[in-house]
Amino acid sequence: MKKALIFLRLMRPANIVTSVADVLAGIAISGYFLLGDQEFLPVFLLCLSTIGLYGGGIVFNDVFDADLDRIERPERAIPSGAISKKEATLLGIVLLCIGMFAAFAFSLRSGIIAFLILVFALVYNKFSKHYAFLGPLNMGVCRGMNLLLGVSIVSISLQSLYLLGLIPLIYIFSITMISQGEVHGSSKKKLYAGAFLYEIVIGAILYAAFLQQNIFYSALFVVLFAWMIFKPLFAAIKDPIGKNIGKAVKAGVISLILMDAAWAAAYGQIFFAMLIAMLLPLSLWLAKRFAVT
């Protein structure tokens, strides 16, 4: 039981819940359940895929950072000795294999997207996160494709809605950019840039909702989303120390659930929006027990 809890700690379960929200939002946007009686199995497989891919990616992040974490974050699972680097590597491989298998079990197109997520996640963990611009861009690409993993449940929707992947890309770019000051603090200029990118994301969601004539319900989720991300970000701008930036990053990650709910509502999927929003208490509960950043 103790080892299982350590594995969960390494996987960042609160974050994994947000990745499931991405896929559910993509499924809602695709109109899958508007096509008549549809099976639940594809939904399960795509959710299982994102759990494996995100969990495996997070684990390998700590594997690659083990030496640095011994200095900057000695409390983490690997540097603290709670789990060996070899055990963590094996866990990461198993999770990534689950993610790949689940996606390919549904369709080739979903499997290809899952494979690209895997590649970009490992590239981020090993190389690009050490670069101020490439790191956030790389992580944003992973999240954008995670939304498209959900959209891929309907082939024709993926062909017409693939550009929607740019919105989570921009959002995660901003969070990742802000997180670069989590240990040693950051400049206010970078935090203001993050706030500007947040505004672009909110504007894009509302514009999509306006085009789909679903502005009212989507706006309800957008208001909650904006409050949750801007409150800690403005506190970090006022005093850009590592602790405040960490809170802003944590809020940004967890708030992905509300952003995904807003997307579902924008495309008229109110039931799906409410279902996604119900993941927020679970993610918050897990965030109190396991690290998010």
C-alpha cells in the first residue's frame, strides 16, 4: 500500500484528472453522442489512453530530473529514496504502453495522436524544457494534441476541428512559461505575458460559443475559470516569489477542468460540461494530498 501511494505521488493524480477532462471536452466537441446510440467503450479507451500517457510523461519528468531534484526538490519521490530511479523508469514505461495500446485499440488515427503525444512528452522531459521558449511550446503541443485525442473519436470532426488544438497549446504555453520562476522567482514581465495569453484563451472560447450560439452557458464556466486563474496570478504579479508563482501554476493546471467544461458548453454539450466540471472537486481533493507541480 505504501509503495502504491508513492507511485501515485510520482504520477501527480490531480493533474491526470485534468488530462481526462481534456479528452472528455474533445469528445463533447466532436459531437460523438449526437450521432445516435454510441458505445461507451471508445470513451473509456481514450480516457485510459490519456491517463497512461500523462502519467507516464510525468513519471519520466522526474526520472530525467532526478539529479537536479536532489538539489532543488529533495522531498520528491526519487531523490528522497522513497522509490528508485529504476522502479520509476519501469512505471513510466508501463504507463506509456497502456496509453499507446488503449488509443490504438480504438483506432489508427487515435493511436497516431497518442504516439505523437508520447514523443513530444519525452522530448520535453529530456530536452526542450531547458529552453525558455521551446519548453512551453512543446508542453502546449502535448496538451493541444490531448484535446484532439478526444476529438479523434469522430474522424470527420478531427478533420474539421483540428485547429482547436491551438487554444490549449496557448494556455499551457502560458502556464509552463510562468512555472519557470517557481523555484527562484520570476519577473513581472513574464507574468503579465502569461495574463495576456490567458485573455486570448478566454476570448477564443467565448468567440466559439458565440458562433455556436451557446454563449450563456459557456460564459458561466468561463467566469469561474477566469476567477480561478487570475486571482493567484495577480497575487504573484504583486509579489513574484517562488511560493506565489507555485500557487498560480497549481491553479492554472487545476483550472483546465473549467476551461474544458467551457469548451463543451460552447458546443452545446451542457451535460458533458457539467460532467467535466464535476471532476474539479476530485482534482482539488487530490491536489491537497499529492503535488501538482
